[in-house]
Amino acid sequence: MTFGWREWTRGQWLLRVVVLLGPLVALAARWPSDPPPVWLMLLTLVLSAGWAVAPESVVGGVALALVAFSWVAGTDGDLPSGAVLAAVAMLAAHLAALVASYGPDALPVSANVVRLWLWRGLGVALVAPLVWLAALAVREVPGSGTVWLLGLAVALSVTVVAAAVTQAATPTEES
């Protein structure tokens, strides 16, 4: 298997740098309260580099899962504000890999595709601080399953409404 990194356009290079740095920034967002171990940073760097070279591969899922697991296992139940930065960095890496995986390596990146995914990503990224604030608000609530069922119902409702609005706003070609 050969990788055409020499054929990458400027846009491909930019996207792949975001893919490389996203998981590292998400992991580093644990500082200063709970810095990750050096071996974890190095493993994340290796996985992120593999993901940047092959953005359509499963390596990206492994890198993001490793970062997410480190956040879950590394914190003492508190909700540091770095979690919002981590969420946005992981989202940026995921979307950059998605766009980079469109077409062959030598294909220039379409500005329309980048704009489309940038707007979609921005919409998701704006929710991260709201989720963080909601988690802070319910942190002191006793362990009731009702809170989580209501949260799930709200999340499902928002997803259904967003899907309906997206479908309604998407132009279709008539045959």
C-alpha cells in the first residue's frame, strides 16, 4: 500500500494537519488539572499520524476512542472546561478526515464541500458548551434515572427536528 502524500494539494495538507493535531489538542486540553502521561501523548501522536495519512481508515476511530477513554478514566468526576475544547478538537479532526477522504489524494479540495462541513461542524460545536453547562447543572442532582431519560428524550427530539429541518432545507432535483 502506498500513500500519495507527495501528490497532496495545499488543501489536503491543511486538512491532514487538522486531523493530526485534533486528537493531540483534545488530549492536551486535560492540562493543567490532569496532564496525560507521556506514553499516551506519544501513542495518540502515532495514531493521529496514521489517521492523517489514511483518513478513511479505522485508525481515526481508535485515536478518538483512546482520547475519549483517557478523559473518562483520567478525571475524578469533575467537569473541567477543557472538555469543551476537547470536544471541538475531536470534531474538527473528524470532519477534516471526512473531507480529506473524499476522492483520490491528488484531487483538489472543493471549497463548497469545505463550507458545507464547516457550517455543519460549527452547528455541532456550538452545542458542546451547552452540553457542558447542562452536565454541570445536573451534577448535583441525586442519581435518578428520570433525569437521564428526560435528557435522552430531549436529545432525541433535537435530533429528529434537526434532521427534518435539514431535509426540508436541502434542495432536491426534480426528475
